[in-house]
Amino acid sequence: MMNLASNLPAFLAFSFLLFSFGIVAALSRKSAIGVFMGVELMLNAAALNFVAFQTLRRGVVENGHWLHGHIFSLFVIILAAIEAAVALAIVLRIFGNRQTIDMDRATELKG
Amino acid sequence: MDSLILYALLIPALPLAAYFILCVVGNRLPRQGDWLSTGAIFTSFLCAVRIFFEMWSNFSPDWVVQQSWTWMDLSTLNIPWKLDLGVRLDNLSATMLVMVTLCAALIHLFSIGYMRDHHGKPEDGYRYTSFFSYLSLFTAAMLGLVISDNLFSLFMCWEVMGLCSYLLIGFYRHKPSAANASLKAFMTTRVGDLGLFIGLLAIFALLGSFRFEDLYNAINSGVFTNEQILGIPAAFLIGLGIFIGTVGKSAQFPLQIWLPDAMEGPTPVSALIHAATMVSAGIYLIIRVFPLLEYGGVLTIVAYVGGITCFFAAILAIKQNDIKKVLAYSTLSQLGYMVLVLGVGSYSTSFFHLITHAVFKACLFMASGAVIFAMHHEQDMREMGGLKKHLKFTFPAMLITTMAISGVPGFSGFASKDKILAYVWGYVHLHPQHALLAFFAYATAGLTAFYMFRLIFMTFWGAPRSKHAEHAHEVTWNMWLPLAILAALSFCVVYTGSVTGFGFDSIFGAANNWITKLNPAPLVVGAEAARQALEEAAHHAHYPAMIASLILASGGIFFAYLMYGSRRLSAEKLSKKWPNFVHKAIDNLYYFDWFYIKVLIQKLFLPFSDKSAKVDNVLLDRVLVDGWKDVTMVGQKASGIFDDMVVDGVMVDGVGGMLPTALGNSLRSLQNGKVQRYLMVAVVALMLLFLFRGVV
């Protein structure tokens, strides 16, 4: 098995790339689905970071803190699932109202 | 608080309260409230009697009860100015209080009869309430003046009295002559009040206090020694200022012109204000500040003003045919006596004459009111005659008081006038250069007896000369009772009954009367020798003066009898022997009115006011006001251009218009409603925050 601790920068670099793709997607995609996928990518980048940083806490296993990162990543996954449900519902309502999911067309927030 | 002080405060407070009540609900009271006003002043009289007996039981020249309350105190601001208002009861004010309250009470009583029928029944009597409310206000002010322990509250009361005098002289306001007379009185006394006010402020500036006590102490501790105002000794200037106040109020030469005209008022008013009380308030004032006058050397001026007034007014009285005018000039003349003897240096004699004169003159005026009333408002003595058998009470009262004013032995006027003549004689003996004063005083004594008995003979003796005189009726009790009381008080006994235990040993000797005994002049350091000399001289002059005064009085009465009683001598023939210019001068009242109106007002004041109106029109209005308009117009135009160009053009349209437009245009894109753009901004902002985190 790979030594997670020694490869932490690699994990972080990957997480960074993932987050960057996510944010670029969220900011630039015209489709609401694309934006939603970008958000998913960002969430997963965050979850990966949690797991990666958990390896730094090996020395304090005895105190029972050795699973915090993993548990948090599980929370993130659950949250992502809920968000997917809510977001898809919103996308469906937008499509139902105006037959398109183009983000540039949804400008009701305009002041 | 001393109970006496409480009584003293009650004395003016009661009439004042009556005034306010009459002002508010007077017309709705039964009898229109005349009883309220009269009752208030009678209660005041009882309080005054209470104070008087307190003084009497402590028979001493030094008796004084005083209390003052601080009104304003600037000493906390490091300014040594303190304004106290207070009450001072001493022999002077206690005697004066009794005199004023008595005269006022009796005159109130008299007015009920006089004014009531004057204006119909009280139920429909027009302005009956106003008359009594004015009387009450006047009485309150006069009494407030008497109890004042300082010049400030005295001055306030003084001005209120001036106002009441104005209101009451002009009481018959439908008559133009009454309206003019009230205005004349008010304006003329204002000239005097200005002098008083200047003196007052100068005292305050020098001493930081208005109190008489402080003034006396300051004089004796030498505060005035080197004090000068405009290069003139301060004591002289202040004394002169205060004396000018007296000249105005007591109608002395040269401001005497208003008093005869003041007879336009109702007769009770003439009795109260223009004979007994208000005009003697001026004398009271100079008696109060006598040490200042003595110290400042104003007394010689005072004496000459008094002498001129008493003599020339007496001459005027001879030719009057209006019964009230005779009494008006006689009042002038007697006030002149008081001023004269004060100027000569006898403080207490002046006060003595003030009291006796107030009593007999109030009676004379009321008696003349009763005569006028009985004559159906005819005032001309040529229409009267033979009234003595109709007026059973008025006639004896008037005769007694006439004898008093003429100086017949046994009556009060003899005692006081004799003392005046003695002091003037003594003064002239010491200072022969002032012999004119003695001439004035003695000539006046003879003239007084003459014109007063002329009045008596013309009014009461002989045959009735008109229908009204034939059918005259005696007045009601509330009109003759005051006359009887005052006539009783015009006997010499009241004043010279000895209080030292020697009984009435000095009925004919005027030297021992309680008023003079109780009121020696306040101490002035350095004046003792002169005073002593005057007393000595007056003592020696006493018998010659008495004899001279007797001769003059009997001579005056005798001539009056010959000319108007038995008519052996024709007054017309005698008067033709006087040179024409004398008649003219007398008829024109010595041209004083002419001088004031034609010369002072028309030649001096009116051109002056025309000139100053021109200055006002040309310089102030045209040059300054209108000129300023031009200046401001130029400024307006410049600022208009500035407004258009800079404010509107650059600021409003430029900065105010373009900047927000540009800013708004650029910022509008932030609010385009696109969620992605918002997110973009948030991310960029977050990145910027991270970027500058290290910097900050």
C-alpha cells in the first residue's frame, strides 16, 4: 500500500486540480447540470483533503482520533448526495418553467 | 421675620390684590367692587397704625426695623454687585405710611360718593370699576415706595405711580383736554425720571448697591471723596440727577407745567395724587437721599428751585378763577416750600410740612370737590358765592384747612410754615448773599393767605352768583366725613402735642413737635458744624419769623377780606395798577408752555427730528440700505454666474451627473442577476483576500 503520509503533496496537488476544475466548471458552464457537476467536483476535492490530512494524525491514534478525517469525508459525500437531490429538483423546476437550463437566461436576481 | 415687616408688606399688598381682583372680576362684584378697594386701603391703614404705635412706643430718632431679601447676587461672578429688595421702617416711613394710608382711605371713601353720582348708578356706571382699580394700584405703588429700603424698588413704584397718574388724569378720556393733560403730565415727568434714573445707575455703578443704608455709609466712609464723573464730583452729579427726578414728580420749576393741567382728572384724584401723595413722593425721595445732596453741595440749587417755585406759583394762584386751579397752584407753591426748606438744610422741617400739607391739602381738594359736586360741576368761582349756608359740613372743614394753609395760629400749617420761615431766616442770616430766598419765602406766606382767603370769600361769602349756587345741597355723609376727619387733623395740637411729658406746652411754639423730633437728618461727616450753625440761627430767628409770618398772614387775609369779602377795595381797579406785562406773563403762565412748545419743541426738537429724519431717509435708507442693495445685487449676479457655471455646470452636471453615471454604468454589470457572475466575484474577492492576507 502506498504511504499516504509521504505522498501528501501528491494528494493535495490532485485535490487542488480537482477543485480548480470544479470551480472553472461552476463558473463557466452554460448548462445548469454542468455547474452542478462542478460543484460536485469541488465537494469531492474537499473530501479528498480531509482523508489526506487524516494521515498526519497517525500519532494520536491511541486517543481514538484516528477516524475524524474519514468520517468528515463521509459527511461530505452525504451532503453531496443531498445537494444533488435538491439541485436536481431546482434544475427540473427551472426547466419546467422556461424549457431551458441555460444559466445566463436565469436573471431574476437582477437588481 | 419680624411681624412688623409682615405688616409693612401687607400695606402695599392689600391694595395691589384689590387692584388685580378689580381688574379681573370688578364689574361682576356687587357695587362694582368699590367696597373691595376701599376695604383694602382701610385695612392697610390699620396695619400702618399698628406700625406707627410700635414706633411711638419706642420713641427714639434711631428706631429702625429693616429686612431685605437678595434678588440678584453677582458676587459669585466676582462682580461686587448685589441687588437687594427690602423693607425699611423708620420714623420717616412709619409717619409717611400713616399719612398716605389715611389720606388714601378717606379719598377712597369720598370717591364712592363723588364718582358714583358722577357716572350714574354703580349698576350702570361706566368705568366706575376702572377708577377704583387705578386708585388701588396707585395706592399700592405709593405705599411700596414709602417702605422701600432701596432706590431700585422705589424707582419701580415711582414709575407705576407715574402710570397711574397718567391713567387718572386722562380718566375722562372723551375730553380732549383731559387726554392732552395726561399726556403732558406723563411726558414732563419723564424728563425728570430720566435724571433720577441716571442718578440711580451712577449710584449703583459706584456702590454696587441701591440701599439707602449703604448710601449713607458710603458717604460717611468717604467713598465719594475723590470720585468724579466726567470731571464733575460724583456726589454732586448724582444728587442733581435725583433732584431732577423730584423736580419732575413734585412739579418744581422748571417742570411745573404739568400739575395745573392735571386738574383735568376727577377731583378725588387731584386730592390723592396731585396734592397729598404722589407729588410729595418727590419730596420724600430727596428727604431720603438728603445726606447725598448735602454732601454733594446740591442744596443751594434745591433751595433756589424751591424758592422760585413757591413764589411764582403763589402769584399765579391769585389770578385763577377755577377753584381747582387755585388749589393746584397752591400745591405747587407749598411743594416749593418743602423743597426750599430742604435746600436750606432742614430735613425734618421739610418732612413736617410734607405731612401737614398732605393732610390739609387733601381736605381742601376734597372740599373743593364737594363744592363742585354741590354746584353741579361748575368749577368757576365767579359763579359761586354764598355757599356757606348750604354746605354745613364742607364749609367749616374748608375754612379750617384754609386757615391751616394760611398759617393762622393754632393750625398745623402755622407750626410747619413758621418753622420753614425760621430756617430760611436763619439761613439768610448765615449767608446774606442768598437773601432772595427769604424774600421768596416771606412773600409766599402773605400771598398764600391772600389767595386762599380769596377762594373762601369768593366761594362761601356774599350773595349767590348763579342758579346752582342758590340751590346747592350738602353732600352725603361719605363725602363730608373724610373732610371732617382731615380738618380735625389740621389742628396744631396733633403735631405739637408734646410727647416728652410736658403736656401741650408748645401749642404755639413750633419748635417742639414730634415729627421734627423723630426725624433728625442722617449723619453726614463734616456737616455737623454747618447744621449746628443753622439750628442756632433758626432758633434765634424763631420769634422774628413767627411775628413776620403772623403779620403777613393777617395782612393777606385782611386784603382778601377787603377785596372779596366786604368788597371795599375793587380787585379790578387794583389789578389795573399792575403793569400790563405782568398780567400777560401771569395769563400765559410765565410763557413756560409757550417756551416749551414754541421754542423747545417747535424750534429745537422738531427741526432736530426733521433733520434726523432726513439723515434717516437719506443716509440710512438711501445710502446705506439702498446702497447696500446695489452692493448685494452685484454680489448676487456674481454668485448667480458662479451658481450656473460652477455649481450647476461643473458640480451638478459634471461631478454630480457624470460621475454617478459612469459609476452606475460600471457597477450595473455587477447586478446582472446571473448567479455565476456573483460567484465569480465572490471567488475573486476570496482570492484577493488570500493574496493580501500576508500584506495586511
